[in-house]
Amino acid sequence: MKCNVCKAEIGNKSRCPYCGASQKTIPMAINKQSVEKAKAASASKVFEENVKGTLEIFATQLSSLGTGFLINARGYAITNAHVVSNGDKVDQCLEIKVANRKVNAKVISIASALSEDLALIKLDMLPIGARPLKLGNSDKIKTGDISYIIGNSLGDGICITQGIISDKCREFCGRDRIMTDTAMNPGNSGGPLLNEQGNVIGVCVEARITNQYIKNAPIPTDGMKYCIPINIVKKFLKTCNVNYEE
């Protein structure tokens, strides 16, 4: 069952755990301000539940930055391969910030067998308060679902953006991708795309760049960001014999 106000999945609960709305019969006309408030409450809940498992990644040898997220309590995490490697060069001097603590990490595996932009990393230690994110099922998402991205935008720290799933299965550069209009900026690479329940349904990977130009300047795209479906990530983790939270 979905909440009457914020539309989050709440099972058979009489009150929504995200926005607090009662599930009793409501008037046909819902105050717009109440709806927007409920959406904001849902976004804040998703952020609070996942911020302490989202990583700020700085690859010092490559001078690159990105995002990642913990997948289990043993300190394993997922990010993009392009955040931690460049061709045959793998950066093993990763500086991580998670749960307000700085730790180091090493690259365990690159998803070369799957030809996907994924990397598995292992933190040297798991700070107190850090907790893994739960992985959802990307086969169950629907076009139009509300989605969130949490990440290290421009290296300025962890933040959250909200949008929708623009297309649940879109081929891009020969790969199956989730397309979303949720804001994605440099530094979000490798970060989680989440559903309203706060479960990871994808991994941020790229934004659409056009080959068309106006006065020698590229035409900007809007609402065309792409994420690797989480079920592809699960296949990668299976090849690494690493368990994850569900």
C-alpha cells in the first residue's frame, strides 16, 4: 500500500513512517503545501538513513574524486571504475571520508569481465556509525518513480538531489542504463541512485553529452543522467564472492 500523501510504500501501516500522514480517508483535494512538505520529509528520511554509508572518495594518484557506498559491514564498497582507475593504472592511494571520519581504502576488483564501469573497494576500517546501504531490485522500478541521488557533488561534501526515473531501461553507449532527471554533478560518479524506500536501485555513472553544437558550443542536455542498474552490480559482487545488504 502507498501513502495517500507522499506515495511511499508503507505496507499495511495506518500512518506513513516517512511523512507521518494518517492513512484514513482523505479529501479529494489535497493541499499542495502539504504534499510538498510530505515529499521533503521523505527525502530527508532517505538522506538520514543513507548518508552514513555514502563515501566521499579522493583518488590521490589520479587526482580524481567521486562517490561510493558501503554494501556490507565488513567495509566493502562500490564505486565507478573510472573514479579509481585510468586504463591499466589503478589508484591504490584512496582517501575516504565516511560517517565524518577519514579512512584509507584499496581497490579489490574492477568489473572487467562484465565490461561495466564498476569497482569494488575495501576500507581499512569501518568508522563507528558507518552502516551499509541496502540494495534493492532494479527490475521492479517503474518509469515515473521518485528517485534520489546522494553523493559528493564537486567534492564539496555529501548532498541529496531528488527527481524521477525518466526511463527504467534505456540503452546508452551499448549498455542497459536507468535514465533519470535527478541532478547528477561531477563527483557523483559511483554514488547511489535510491528509491523512495531508501534502497539502492542504481549506480551513478554518466550524463548525456550531445554531439550537436550551436555557435561552436555543445547543446546542453537536461534530465538525461544514466545509472548502472543495481542488479548488474549484484552480478559483479557475485563474481567477487562478496555478500551485500538487502
